[in-house]
Amino acid sequence: MKKVLKALAVAAVMSAGLANPASAAEKAPPSAAGYDQNCGWANGPGNYSTHCVEVRAQGKRVESVFGFLQSHNAPAWPVQICDATIAVWGRTADGAHWEKTDRNAGCSIGIHGTKWFLNMDFMPGSFMCGRTSWQGHMPEPTCVRIQP
């Protein structure tokens, strides 16, 4: 029964256009121009889970970045997610590596993550990347390209 539910959940995600079967290196990431988000498959407590990086920016000025895990059971019921580690990184306008990591030890229903308010300039054409790990499972990073 669980295999059938998981197959239905994956089919629902794929038909909704939420699936990202390619690794972060194979998929051209979206570009941040106002707001953009990129997601990839991840391990989580539900039947299907994705981790995402969401960037709000005006050109090279990044206002905020939100790294999070979302998890649901079939057909689309959110589940409780507890204790995730969120990492985000990028290249500042002067070329320096920038990185933030947070362990969100609390619990949330459906979406669990951390949002950083930056108001910093990042290198045009570079990537803001992130990954949210749960119970030690490290997914491939997901990235958004910073626009000039």
C-alpha cells in the first residue's frame, strides 16, 4: 500500500511541474529578478519531499534568501518536519565566498527552514545555492543565478 501511495505522490508532483529529476549541475537554475526559487528532491518525513532555495533580489542586490524543506504524504497532506540543517552560499560582489548555516531544531507542518535578510550585493551571473538536510541526508544543492 505504501508503494502505491508513494507512486501516486510522485506522479502528482511530476504532473504539477514540481519535480526536479535532474541534479543541480544538469539543470540550468532560474535567475533572480525580483523573486525566484529552485527545488530538488530530498529526504524527509513524508512520502515525497523537496528542498528549495528562494531568493528575493533586485539585480545584484539580494534582499533575502530562504532555504527550506517541504514534505507531504499522498495525496498532498503536509507532514510535521523537525530538526533540519539549512545551508546557503554565494559569491559577494567583490568575489568573496559568503555562507550561512543554521540548524532549525524546532518543528513545522509542511515547510521547515530558515530565512536570512541580507540586503547585500552579490556577483552578477554567480549563483546563490542552498541545501536543507534532514536526519543527516544531504541532497544535491539547488541554485538560483544572480542577475546583473
